[in-house]
Amino acid sequence: MLRVNLPISRLRQSRRALAIPTTFLILLVTMLGIVSITYYFSIEKVKAQSQTLKVVTARQDMESLDEATMSVLWEPGSSRRVEFTNSGEELTVQPLTNFMKITITGEGDLSDVIFNETIGQISCTLPFSVSALDTGTFLKGDSRTIIQQSGPGITQLRASQGINCPELQLRYRPIVSYSSGEVEGNLPINNLRVYIVTLNSSQAITMMGALSLKVTCVTAQVTTKTYNLTQANESVFLTCEIGEENGQVSVPIQSTVNGAIVQVEIVQCRVEIDQVVR
């Protein structure tokens, strides 16, 4: 009996001896796999958080630039400096982009172009995959190309899909205000004022990394146009085209059966953005 059971006993002992290192090997491979997967997702999470931080930094830089611009409007000679941090973005100042055309129309033969030139734009390109930036959304303002004074503001800061990468775009749209005036020759006088901010006096800049910008109000000039309407008008329309985008506002006016007088003041503020050499 001992001779018969001896090989079986040895086989059982060898299997047990083999099971111990096999178990440790399985546990080691499993642990290495878990560690590798955890490390991969940790790295991806760090990258995502880093990109989110870069987007937040780029947005703060563009908002600081807008605040500096708004602070110098309508005050020729005033200026402010803005510091851009190095968050991996490329800043582009484009003074000759965004061709803007504003037309006034009404009943009868009222139709005239009151503004026709570029207004410029500032773009901040983000050369990385951005999940924290929803392209097509407006961070300031909305999609309307022209608004009345009670609207959300002159600034348009939006996230857009550029040619190769997402980008933040900053520009300024016109605002229209209205007030009724006196009577001249039995015709009521209507005063329209169109506020326009242009960046077309700026220096063309394309640069990555940290840089310093100077925002200066160069001029604030007023141009007046007078229109004598020969028939009754309940309102006049101002149509604004910026590139391929367009919009319109309706401005109620006072008139008689004999017509009205419409005075339009174009108040244009030229803002210059230049790089400051450190």
C-alpha cells in the first residue's frame, strides 16, 4: 500500500508547491495591471485638469484685455497695460479683419450707408484639445451684430472653432441710442446716436507666450448726418453687417404726415493695441 500511495502523495505535494508561485505570479500580474491602468487614468486626469487651467487662464487674459479696453473708451490719450500669461495660447491682433457696414433705411427713399470700414478683432488660439471650451458660445454678449442701448453690452467675447484649433475671439459691436428733439418747420427732430469701437489702428501681432500689451484710446470723433423724410415714418431701421453676419434694429421715431427730420451721430472710438517691449 505504501508503494502504491507514494507517487500520488508526491504528486499532490508537487502540485501544492507549484500552486504557490503560480498564485503569486497571478497576483503580481494583476497588481501590475491595476497599477498601470490607475497610472494611465491619473495621467489623463492631470492632463485634462492642466488643459482646463490653461483655458481658464486664457479666458481671464481676454477678459482683462476687454476690461482695459472698456476703461479707456471715449477718453483720447488714456491707456492701460495688460499682461498675458504663458498658458500655451497664441495671441493674434487683427486690425484689418471684420469689415463692418451699417445702413439706415426707412419708408420712402431713406437708404444710406453710414459706416463702412474694418473694426478689427483679437483672437487667442488654444493649440490643444479643449473639453472645457464649448465652441459657439458667447462668454460676453451674444450673437447680435447691433443692439440698442438697453442691450447686454458692446463686447462680444466668444469661443469659436478656428481653422485648426479652438480660439477665443474678442470684438466690439455698435450700440444705438435714441432721443426725441425739438420741432423744426413743423417737423419733429429725432436724434439717433451710434457708438462704434474699432481696433483697426492697432499693431498686427501674432505671438505665443507671455507678453505685455498697451491699450490706448487714440480718438473719439463724432460725424453727423441729417435726413429729411418727406412722408410719415413710424420707425427707421439700422442694419449692420460684420463679415458674413448681419442683424438689424428698429428705432421708433416721431413724425407727421409731412415727414420728419432724423439726425444720426456716429460716435467712433479708435482703440490701439500695441505690444510693449520689455
